[in-house]
Amino acid sequence: MISALCASNGKLSMRHAWPAPVLRFGRARLATQTTAYGKPPNSPMVLGIRREDKNRWERRVALTPAHVKRLIKETGARVLVQPSNTRIFNNASFERAGAIVEEDLSKADAILGIKEVPVDKLIPNKTYLIFSHTHKGQEYNMPSLQAFLDQNIRLIDYELMTDPESGKRLVLFGTHAGYAGMIDGLHGLGQRLLALGYNSPLIHMGQAHVYPNPECVNTKLHHVGDIISDQGLPDAFAPMVFTFTGSGNVTRGARAIFDKLPHDNISMEQLPSIVKDRYNQRYKNRLLALQVNAADYVERIEGGQYDRAEYREFPDRYRSVFAQKIAPYTTMLINGIYWESRFPRLMTTKDLADIQRRRDLRSRMLAIADISCDIGGSLEFMSHASTIDSPFFYVDAVNSVEHKDIEKPGVQINSIDNLPTELPFEASKHFGDSLYPHAKALALGNLSDTVLSRAIICQNGQLELPHKHLEKNLTKAHGIRVADTRRKRVLLAGSGMVSQPLVDYLARTRDTDITVASNNLDEARNLAYQFPNTQATLLDISDTTTLNNNVKGSDVVVSLVPAPLHPQIAETAIRNGKHVVTASYISDEMASLDRKAKDASVTVLNEIGLDPGIDHCSAMKIIDEAKAQGATVRSFISWCGGLTAPENSTNQLGYKFSWSPRGVMTAGLNAAKFKINKQVREIPSGALFGSAFAQVPLYPGFAFEGLANRDSLQYADIYGLKLDEMDTMFRGTLRFQGYAEILDALLKLGFLDLNASSAIQQGTGFQFLAQTIGLASNQPDLPQIADVLAQKLGTTVSSTLVSRLLLAFEEFGMLGPNSHLPLSAPTALDALSKCLQSSLKFGQGERDMVCLFHEFGIENPDGSYDVQTSSLVAYGDSESGETAMARTVGIPAAIATRLLLENKIQTRGVIRPTIPEIYQPLLERLGQMGMHFTETSKNGVHNSLQQRMAWN
């Protein structure tokens, strides 16, 4: 549709059509002592143009190919351009302009960019021209300023490039921020009105980035304006008053967009009468624009007339009355004022709450386009910058709630902090036009250019005189936290159900870019599109070149692919010096990478899900505390299970599947080894279901049974315990009673056969049943089936087991109305897994449950015996569909990833979360996410589970 709207004689026009502000340049003075590092005065320099990497939306560039071509022609300078696949101008266009496209900018004398440069990407002894966001002493960027000093970099900040006569900024994006902010604001208001139940012409507005050029925007605004004139605005919201604050480039840009719609300009004095006359037909077909300044919304606290000079010098003598005089009439606020903390706020959170409490103002203060994006500034309740991916959030000040649900109460806030990049072509062209005279002076080595020299913050390792006051904000080792401002990068390999809570957790921190890599690109995109700073890419692990490139561009790799693939990903990560997180057990192949990981100073953190994962963390906390008291751990019992919530356990297994059942089935074929009551027990492969613990009395309200989980004895060494000093060492899997009986019968009947001879080809569910149990008839004859089952299982036709199996086969789709559905699989176990996956999945409104229970038998130094427990029970969310299993696996892995990104984990090699530097902060952050372990302690061995667990 955009191309149709923008077409002009069958071609798309890219002519400059935005209203451009008038710019003036000061007269340069020669001062040959100030030149680029290592260059004689007035000799051509090598300029570099860096690739923007703050986020994937940053597509702007300081100089366009046209500027570069002109610069090379007029100065003879060489221009190096870092390659970029996201920049609005492609690499070939710069090459055609005469630039050299290459990654390495170390040969450049001066480097031009837009946004802040990650500290680790700075090149010493260079001149940088960027928006550094340091000259106001912004604390979050002081480490960057310190890095400029330490690396002997000359820093020239665009914000300080001003006209020497008027003091006005010369090189800026403000107007384009206004353009994009107004477009996005109209788009958001249209969406908000629809969510409130009202169609409006504004619903046709898109976000700014969907329009390739100004003509497309103008066409769209003309179209929307026609609808406003012809069909009108919703009566419930008339008159629609758009209030503009500020008088600079931002507001002028916003007005340039707004003024293309049918509107009337109104004054403060008209507001009461206009609202009183709200049903006037004129207000239905026109928007109203109110431009206000400080004289309109502040008043002297002690009375008297507003005085601009006094207000600027003594702002504490004034207070804002915007909430009382203007906000009650405002539909949408477009905020473009420059604000400092010494001035009164435009609106406080209390002001907003007072307005939202009034029923008569429900159609007012619907939306705010905070183009100034001053966090916690003129609008106290504006808590954070939003993103192009997620441009709006909502503040319900009455209930002190901030949310992103467009249908719930609250004012809509659009606070994107890089709006001009939504219009990258025109913004870059306008910016480059403004910058060009000074870039030309720089290319000639003439840093005496008045505008350039006034914009230098530091050089030769020293702050320039106008910025000496920043010294108090700087420190290298004392007094102030020096943070890494470089954006963090996470590669997530896998996009299954566990991935969503993991990405959700990581995306909450705005300094992190996440790439979801999956062999199912649609699934990865569906996940990525839900979160800011998240993108999707195709993952083919057999394509080593692509895998290497994906890994190389990350700081931490989270591997949620099938466990056998972890070592290949880990080895690639180690080769690139990147940390790895997995939720799977450490295999022998993974363990063999330990030396390589240590030599590369890489952490490969495994077993950081639920079980294994937070079971290790909660166990080691108690064990280390006991050791610190001089006590001895005599018994360790750990039960864990991912289960169906009791009210939803409505089938013969008492179990439902939220992912492929194959792993659950094959786990039942494992052997097991454990120690209980001083006796070592072993269960051979294939005997696990028949050797279940019939009762596991953790909670009276839960009818649990349990299965031994692999080799429990190895965990004595893993947990730093002495097996010969222990009575019991056991780890098991929880299920509801009756599960093991059915699975043991299915095993004996051949449904868990992994041989190819058990395959089912182009059959049905019933044919799979008949083939597996050896049924002679091709008809579902229940008495005959019952007789075959009884014979094969050594029981009677009337037994409870046979009755349960017949019910189970109907539930599995092998008998009954679904038994005719097609089924093919390479083995019987795979066929059974397909049946279970389609028939025993969670339904709408159902939820799962996770139960983790540790018991420790601890002998104290005085000979007394304590039984301590640590337990966690969590339920899935039946409304959102998020499972407890996904949360308890995904969030621990996400927290571990965050700890690595924050350099909180220093241990290297292939490791588990069994050391304090991992489990202590991880348990603390789990608690912050609502996952709290309950700990109890009782005296006496008679309270121990080992005395009460029944084992066949």
C-alpha cells in the first residue's frame, strides 16, 4: 500500500521534501597549532565513518555518499567506511562515491559517527565526532569520557557545535525527531482510541519508519485529513486538543507534521468555552492545536506576574499549573521542552493521578508524545525511554501501575530516544548538509574551525577548559562506579517453549541485544517480535561458517538446542572467546572441553535450568551452610517433577505434555543407582518403571510416586560430600500415583521399542496398537484386546491394570473416535510419542506444576541430628499459557546469562552452578522474580523421608 500511496509517475520519489530549518555558520579562524593527531596543519586527513551499533534500528550516517563524493573531490581526503548491512545507504553507494569500504578504521585520523561508541571499540589517538552525551556530566556515560581521556582521544561533540554569534546549535536532528515523534504519536493515539472502542481516522497512520520518504507521509496525512473532514472524529472525544510545549526544532518539526491535518489554532483563553461547546460540529471535523510556553503553565508561588528573566534565574519561585489549567482540556500532549532539575516539573505523578480520578476527564490526557524523552524530567511519571519495537507504555497513576496493555487504564506514553532514525534517509541528508562545512575543515586538518574548536570536550588526555568541571564526575577506581556502557549481545540458539521467559527476562534490560537463532525461522520471528532489541535468524548448526559468525558477534551464547548439539556450539564459542549457558547435563563430550575453555578464559555454564539447575543451587546453599557450622551431611534426598496441576491430571497417566514426550519416554529406559539407608541399590535399564517408589510423602495433599533419577551417587562428589559417610544419597523424579504402572505395562507390551522393526508406516492409531500387541483382528474388538493384554502382562481380564490400559489407549487415540487418524513413525516409541503429544497436551485454561523438594540429614558437632528441607512449588499461568516448567528452566538460564554479561562469574571452564559466586546471586534474583524456596528444620532422624519412603 505504501508504494501505491507514494507513486509519482510510476516511480518512487526520494526528493527532499521535509521543511528544513535555516542554518548559519560562523567564520573560521586559522590556528595552525590545532590539527589532527600526527598530521601537519591543513594537510588532507583520512576520515573514517563508523558503523552504528547501538541497536538494530540505528540506520543513520553522519555523511551520505553524496557528501563523501563532494568531500573527496574538494579536499583530496581519503574516506574509509565501515561496512554495514543495516545502514540506510548501502556499502556499494559509498564505494561509488570514492570511499574505501573496510572494517578497520585504524588508518583514519578522524572518525565520524552518530551515537555513543562502545568503550571496547574506541581506537586510541584519534579524533571522534559523535553525540557522546557526556558534556552535561551524565553519570551513565562518565566511563566513556574517562576512556576518551585514557586513550588520548580528541572528542568533538555535535551538541556543542554552535553558532558563535547566536549560540544556537548547528548540527542536530531535532527537527526530524519532531517529525517522527508526531507521526508515531498520531499512530499511537489511533491505536489507543480503537482499544477504547472507537474507530477514528488516525487508525490509518503508521509509525514513521514505514514511510520511505516525505512524499509518502504527506500523502498519508492528506488522506487522513480528508477522512477527518468527511467523516469526522469520535464524538466522545471531541474536541480533540493537541497541546504543544517548547519552541525549538523538536516542536517545529512536530508542528510541521500536525499542521498538514485540518486544524484550528487556539489560545489558552479559549479552552473553557471550546470544551463547553464540545458538540459544535466544527470540532468534529477539525483538530485543535494549542501552543503553550512557560508563561502559560507556571505561576509565581507568592503571586504576581510571570517574569521570564526571574523564572530562568530563580525557578524555585515558581510552580507549574499545567495540570490545573491545560491538562484537563488536552487530548494529546506533545512535549518538546528542554528541562533541568532546578525548574518545576510540567506535571508530577500526583497531578496525573488527580486527573485520572475524575470521571469527567476520561477523554482527556489520553496520550503523550514525549519527544524530549527526558526520563523522570518535566513529566515525573515518564520512567524510561521506549523503543521503536515497543514504542508505547501506559501509566495508571491512580493505581501506581505501569504496563503495556493498550486496553487497560492509563495515559499512553511514546518516549523513543532515537526518533530520527525512523527517518534515516532524510535525517542523514539534513544532518550531513549541516555538518559538511565543518567536516570539510576537518578533512583539511583545520581544527581551528571556530565551530569545531568550540565543540572539543577533551584532547591530549585533558578536559578542555569549559569542561574542567566534569573532573568531579570522573574517577577510575575510587568513589564512583565505572560501568561498561557497551551494549551486551546474546545469541540464543533455539526457540522452543523455554525460550520465551528467557528472552523476556533478558529484554527487560535495555542494554542488551538478543538474537534468536533457530532452524524454525517462523518460530524464532514470532518470539523475537514480542520483545525490544530482539531479532531472529536462521540457525543451521551444520553450516559452520554461519554458526561461527553468529557466535562471534555475541558476548554470551545460550544453547537450548537438543543436548547432543551443545558441544559443537560450545566448541565454536570457546574458539571465539565467548561464554556459554546450557540447561542440560554435562555430557562426556562437553566435559572434554574443560581445558580448552580454561585456556580461552571462557565459562561454559551447564545444568542451569530446573533439574538440573536450581536444584543444585538450593542444595549447595544448605550444604555449604552446614559445613560452615562444622556439621556433617549424612543424608541427601532430592525429588523434582514437572507435573500437571492436580485439577488437570484427568487421564490415566495423570500427566500432560507441553513439549515432545520422547525425552520423557526415553528417560524411563535409563538405569539408576542410589544409596538409601546405607545400602547401594541399582536398577538396570528397562526396570525403572517397575521399581518405582509407590509413595513419596512430601505433602499430605499430593499423591506422589517417584522414579530414581540416573546415577545419584556421582552427586556426592559434585556436591563435595563424602559418600562413605552418608546413609542416603538419592535423586528422584516425581509423578502422580498410577503413572509408573501404565508406563511399565507399555514397556512390557513393546510400545517403548526403539528398534526399526517396530516402525509404523502409513497406519492409524488403532493399527499401531494392533501391530504392537500382536492383535490378530483388524477391528477394535475390546474383549479380544483385553484378553491379549491380560495374557501378555500375566494378569486377568478383570484386573484394574487392563481396565486402565483400555481407558489409556482411548485417551491416546488408539481406540475410540480418533483411532482412525493417520500415524507413521520410525519406531514404536516415536509412534507412542506422537500419540501422546497430540492427545495429552494442555488445553485452554489448564496449567502445569513444578515441585522441587530437598531433604538434608545433618549431624551437628554436638551429635544432634537435624532434618532440613528446601522446597519450591510453582504453577503455570492458565491465562497466558506460560508454563511453570518454562519459567523455572528459562529464567535461571537467563539470570546466569545476565551474571556472565555483568562479569559476576569469574570461574572458567565447563562448570555447574554449585559454587557460591553463582548460586548466591542466582537464588537472590530468583526470589525477586517470585521463585522463593521454603526452608524448614526439625530435630531428630525420625522426621526424615528415608524412614518413610516405600520402595518396591
